[in-house]
Amino acid sequence: EVQLVESGGGLVQPGGSLRLSCAASGFTFSGYTMSWYRQAPGKERELVASITKDADGTTYTDSVMGRFTISRDNAKNTMYLQMNSLKPEDTAVYHCNIGSYSPDRYDDWGQGTQVTVSS
């Protein structure tokens, strides 16, 4: 059974940092591109960042470019999202998933981790 468990969210002030983790099991993690997604209140879920299976390629949505860094440790079956210079508009539930498809292509999502950026 595929399991993706997100963690690391919390409440942080604007300008602060958080590091999210996505622990994967039930599939060959090292064989897949992985991505982070987020859904803000009242908004559609969006693709935030993706990383290729060997971590030799990353992509970011424009709004997080230069502030967020996606990475992975295939030995630990874990993906990360380092988020710096956080802004209130980064407030959302963050999810990870396999691949880098449009969010509406997925049937299943984990519980996600809440990130709230507020003073």
C-alpha cells in the first residue's frame, strides 16, 4: 500500500522558515519524480515544486522560486521542502505526491501538513 506522510508544518512569522518532510512507503521511491502541492483556503490545489527521481532536476512555481528548495534522500525514502522567507500567502495545507501531474489527476492525497504564516 502506497503511503505518503507529510510533517513539519506549523505557525511561523512572515520571513521565517520551515522544513517539510514527506515520508514514503509502499513503492520504489527512488524510481519516481516527486512533488509538493499546496491548497490555500478557498483556492485550488497547486503544484509547488517537483524533483526528478535522481534529484538531478527541480522545478518550482514562480511564486516560490528563490525561497523554497525541494530535495530528497532516496536512502531514507523521504522528500523535503525547505521554505525560507515565508509570506502570508504561503499559508496552505501542503501535500506530497508521486509524479508531477496536475492536481486534478490524483485520486488520493495524504493528510497534509498545515503551514500558517502570520504575525
